[in-house]
Amino acid sequence: MTTRSEQTLNLPILDLQLLDNADTKAAFLQNLQDLARNTGFFYLTGHGISAERIHEIEALSRQFFAQDQAQKDALSMTNSPHFRGYSRVNEEHTRNKPDFREQIDIGADLEAVEFDAHTPLWLKLQGPNQWPANWPEFKTIVTAWQSDLRQIAIKLLRAFTLALGLPEDALDRFVTGKPNELLKLIHYPSAEHNQGSTQGVGAHKDAGILTLLLQDQVGGLQVLSKQDGWIDAPYVEGAFIVNIGEILELATNGYLVANMHQVVSPPAQVDRYSIAYFITPNLYAGEVPILELPAALQQLATGPQSDPLNPLLKNAGENTIKGRLRSHLQVTEKFYPEEYQRILNQRQQQEVTA
């Protein structure tokens, strides 16, 4: 089912429409199981999002970042204990180094949780978004995009559990109830402005369940291959790039792979834009279960790999907020001073032992 043009790519392409066809469903699920273990990344077509919808949100993203800096700063993430809003270039960090990109982070638009001494810290992630003033179209388009990608992500998650020989709803408790998700509109300025660094986003694994990425034709996303080192994941028209998050790696005891990836800053006089959707566990879901895989798959599940600079935690909510605290230090310093000091102490210890 692979075309000649697809053979030139470093990552496989899956057509989601094959999942809905009784004659092709079994082959789709087998293919999903194999590639998810071997690469953790693939292109997804047949998802039902039209070219018109894709062009609409891409244009919206460019329009947002073309605003005056003061208009973007009015939505600064430093206004939000829920880590929602706009971040300037170099304000987000990956593996303790600044990422050369600006972005706006938008989550499930919910009321903030009322806190007392017994409320888990990660429930502070629930809350309202910051929306541009006098621009209702922005909220309308973004909210519709979130809703549609959430349905695609849940459909994929259920396909993964079927592909692993498990009930379709094996992980439903992580994606039902109050939603927890993150949409990032992202702009990467060209490398000529980056003072010699090429880090658009540093090497990392995604902390959630699944990520769906829409990227433009500039490229820059790279995936770590055991055989070939860093390989490029170029633009494919109308396709999302899908990757597995740490929660799926943990739930399958390492059978599924949450692969390392990074973004290299675009070349001189070229800007890059992308739109990333992350479906993450319900903040109330508790600890991630280790699924009872069939015996043949269990033999290949050797446990999840944990980054010593960003350790994997079993509690889904704790694992989610851990990444936000470490990535957005200005927000952490303002709203989570104890955690901020702890992170600084950990970094100092790592520098001493490095």
C-alpha cells in the first residue's frame, strides 16, 4: 500500500480511512502496532479535516503572530497559573535550554478549581484560556479545531488498544470526563536571529498520550532513529505527524515507544509555523495502569525509558504539571515559588555532578 512518493520519506504513512473498512481494518491495526513500536512517529492521512480547514487555521496562526508585540504580550502566559497564553521567543525551555520560538498555548476552557491544603497541585492546570480581545473568530476557529482533533486522537487511541489485543476502551478513563488537552500555535523565526544556536525546540519526549502536528513546508522536525540518528520528518500535504507520548509508553510497559524529537530553527530569511495538538490524561485519572498485554507482546515490553533530566512519573496529573513547571519558569516563579526553588536546586545539583 506504499506508493513510490511515500518510499522517499523516513516515516511511514497511515490512512485512517482504512480503520473504518472491514476489509482493511486488520491490516491497519497490525501496521499501527508495528510502526508504533519501531518508530513512535508516523504521518496520518484520511483524518477527515479538509484542506480548507487546514488553510483556515494556518492563516489564523500567521495573523496572530503578525500582530504588534504589545497585542501578543497582553495574553502573556505569566498572567495565568494554568499555563495558558502567549510566550515570547526563548521563554519556554527544553532540557534546561531556551527554545527559539514564540507560541500561544490553549487548553480546555474550564473554570479554575477551588483550592485548599488538600487539593493536588496538578489540578491548578484546569482553568480558563486567554483569548484575544475583539477577535471572536480566533476563539471560534481554535475551539472547533480542538474539538475535531480530540475526536481523531481518541479514535487513534482506541485503535492502539485494539492493535495491542486489548479492549477498545482500555484507556478511556484517561480521555473521558473533564478534558485535558493543549493546542499550541507556534512560530519559529529564522536561525539568523538565534545567535548561533539551532535549537527551535530541544530534544524531548512528549509527556501526554498522543500528539498530532500540522507543519508547514519549511520543515525542521527531526526524529531520533536508533539506526540512523536524527532523521528529517518533512512536510506531507494534508497530513498530520502523529507521535506517541510517555503515558502510552508507560501504560504498555515500554512496548510502545515515545520517541525523542527536536526542531531545528529554519534557515536564514525563512520562518516556520506549526500547530500542535496534545491529548493528555484527565487530571483526575490518577496513576497510569500497566496494561495486561498478550504474552507475545509482554516479552518485548522491557519497561519505559525515563530521561534523567525529565523523569517519568506514574501519576498522570503529576507527570503533566511537572513538564509545565520545568518548561515555563517565569510562570512557575510567579505562581509556584516552592516548585521554582526546587527546580533551581535540582539544576544546580545536575551541574555539579555533570
